[in-house]
Amino acid sequence: MKKNFLLTLTLCLLAQWSAAQAPKWVDKAKRAVFSVVTYDKNDKILSTGNGFFITENGIALSDYTLFKGARRAVVVGADGVQMPVEAIMGADDMYDVVKFRVGVSGKKVAALTPAATAPAAGADVCLLPYSTQKDRSYTTGKIKEADKISGDYSYYTLNMQLKDKMVSCPVMTMDGQVLGLAQKSSGQDTATVCYAIDARFAMSQNISALSYGDMSLKGIGIKKALPDTEEQALVFLYMASSQLSPEKYMEILNDFVTQYPVCVDGYMRRASQQLFMSQEDASMDKVVADMDKALEVATRKDDVYFNRAKLIYNYVLSNPEKPYKDWSFDTALEDVRKAMAIEELPVYVQMEGDILFAKQDYPAAWTSYEKVNNTNLASPATFFSAAKTKELMQAPAEEILALMDSCVARFTKPYTEEAAPYLLERAQARLNAGQARSAMLDYDAYYKAVNGKVNDLFYYYREQAALKAKQYQRALDDMAKAIELNPDDLMYRAELAVVNIRVGRNEEALNILRAALEKDAGYAEAYRLMGIAQIQLKKNKEACASFAKAKELGDPNADALIEKHCK
């Protein structure tokens, strides 16, 4: 009994001596170590582990494995206080490190200082475990090896036992600087060997303009921090816009405005996103406030006036039934003209034309479009806008076609899908100008441009051109194809019958029309066309019966035929 008492007393004295011999910096350093709890998409605990602060404003390091698959995370400091992880600032899954920012509510936190130089093999080190208790305990060891990785950084092999709960705790030099994050051994000797990744390497992880393509970062569902430069951050915003929900993207935009408060693009992009998400006047007011702020901080105010004009124009065009305060085409026109008063850029003039077109002031819109088409901004779209304006001004078909020729001339052959819509428009313009054979060429060019991926309407339109060009076999073939693609559209059957009548194939026309009536016995036009085919076949009595049936079913053209053939 006395022997056991003496052993216990000896152990207690040794423990007190060990604590007393601990360096003074341990007390403060241990306050920088925290516990991490990550949560999955169902807000259930995913994993727990450790980490530590590396700056007093809340930047911290831990292991990537702990965060993989997480949707949110919190850290629990040595004082037991929980703090949310606000954003991921970089990650490397190969070396299992993650850098992140913790929400510290503007307060300074205890943080560790990275070792300026990598300690050599044989140097004494110690590991600081996470603890909510006020003790100065730590684990000591030595550096067995220091291998260089990724430039000037080190990967350490340590003669030190590491328990599972000590992963990602800081490994310190004996003068109180952090050299690495503890990582457990993957080999057999787990009792005396562990590893540490250089804290400077973990700190070097960052977010770049293209980080949304980084698979390591994609593996973490927590919001990503913005890059450190405005230029990189703007590219990052562009990449994020197509990969995040509107709500998540808005969070990134809010962060951008906070981080770069004098960047005009931040306010304008947030205004556009807010407009996209807007449901009521209160959110629309935020759009106005952001555009006003953009105007305030801008050095190039014409760009802001132009973008505000574009926002208002698009809103009024898309929401005619939902007016907002003084937003109108006139308001947009006023803004774009303010931009033009500063510098008359072609893109501003184009916007002026679009607004005037929407106001149905076609002569003024034409004047704007004509200006644009005499600048280096001239494009297929600008010539097409001019052609449509001329069309609505009821200009001669030749003038409209000339503009469509200029439009298509901006493309090179062989035509691609980009040119396809304009080829269709020029085909119609050529038809209107009496150039049916040229229209056929455009339809054929369109077919090649889209690799034959056309629908029944295409064949109907091309048939109309073929008919006017007197290419009757092409017309017959196209209508047969239209019916094959859409057998329920009786207009196509009627059109095929018309072409057959035109070429004297009246019996074939009658067969087509009877098939149409099998689908719809009340299709008046079919009876009228049957009567015309029967007249051609000298079957006047049958023809008059067909005309009478067409009239009975409401065909407005039947009376004239009855008057001509049945009196």
C-alpha cells in the first residue's frame, strides 16, 4: 500500500514538473487550436476534427478530408464558443489541407505564427492538442526527415506518437512557431511515427479566377472565398454565375461588393442579379440603389448610364403588365442618351435604336441602326435589325433584301448554325422580292448549316419557294416530307393536293383529299379542293356537290366557285 502511494505521488510530482517546464508561449498558442464540426446536406454531423487559426482575423487551417462533402461547418474554440466557417479559401486533396475563413464577428482571435524557415532533421518539435481545459500539456518529438515538396515547402516525418484526435493539430518549433499540421502515419509504425504538412504550404492555397473548375474545391459544398485581386475576382464571378443557384450567386455578389466597394462592376452585376430574382418593389428598389451607387463610384459614367438603360429596357420589354415606378422606354432612352452625350459609342447608338424600335418609332430607329452599320460594330444582328425596321416602315422589298444581303455577307462559307436564322430571313426577303429560285438556294444553305436537323415547317416554307420557282417535283417532295413529320396537320395534305392539281395529277389530289377527310370529315377546304380537281376531270356534277359541302362547312371561298361552275 505504501509503495503504491509513493508511485502515485511521484507521478503527480512529475506531471507538475512537466507543466512547470512548458514554455510560456504554450498557454496563448493553445487558444489558437479549435475543434471542427462539419455537417452534410441534411444538416447532420458529417465529421469532427481539429484545426487552428493562422491569422488574428479568423483565417484557419485543417485537413481536407474533414471538409469533403460538407455543406456547412463550425469551429469550437478553446473557450467553448462556436463560430461558423464562412468561406473556403483554398484546398489540396493530395496533401489533405484546407484553408478557410471563420466568422469572428470583428474580434481578434489567438493565432499561431508560421515558422519563417523549415527546421532541419533532428530538431525538437511539439504538438499542441485541442483542449477546453487550462493546461499546458503537449506532446514532444523530433523531426526525422524533411522532404521538399512543391517548391520550397516541406513534408515532415516525425518521431512522435499521434492519436486520432490529434490530426490537424499544430506541430510547433520549440520557440513557439507553427511548422505544420499533424497527419497520421499510413504505414505500420503508427506508435512512434507520424507526419506533418508544412503550414506555409497550407497557407499558400488560394482561390483563383478558375477555381470553380478545381475538383478539390468542388468536393466542398461550403461557399468559396473570392480571389485576392479584383481582376481575378471578376473572372471568378463570371465562372460562378453558371454553376450556382441564384441565391448562392447573390451571396458571392454580396461578398464581392463588400471586398471591392469601389468596383462599379460589382454593383452593376448585383443589380442585374437582383432584377432577375425580383418579386416585388422592395427588391426592385435594391436594383435602383445599386445602380445609383455604381454611378457614384464610377469614373466612366457613360458605361453606367448605358447599363442602366439596358436594365430598364429589358425589364419594360419583358414585363409590360408589371410596371415599376417611373421605369419606361422613355426613361431608358433618356439614360442611353446621357451615355451618348459623354461618348457616342456604336453600342450606345445600337441600344438607342432598340429602344426606339420598341417605342415603334421606326424612322428614328432606322437612323440609329444606319449609324451603327457604318461603324466597326456592324454585324449580322445590326443589319438584321435595320432590315426589320425597313420592313415595318413598309419600304420596297428590294431595300429590305439589300440589308439582308449585307447581313448574310458578314458570314463566311460554308455556313454554320450561327448563320442559319439569317438565311431563313433572307429566303423570305428574296421571296418577297420575287426571287423564288434564289430563295430556294437560301433554304438549301440553311439545311446544310443545321446538318439536316429541320422540322415540318421548314419543308412547308421551302415548298412555297419551290412552287413559286415552278420546281414542282421539289414542292411535291417537300410536302410529302412535311406530312411524314407531322401527319396530323391537314393543311399540309391540302397543300400537297394543290401542287398535284397544279401539275395535272388530279386523281392523286383526290386521293390525298379523301385521306384528309378520313382524319377530319368536317375539313371544309378539302371539299373545295376536291371540287377544283373534279372540275379539271370534267366531273362538274360531283364538283358542285363538293363545293356545296364546302359552303355548308363554312368555307368562305366556296360561293365564288359555285357561282362560276354550278349555275
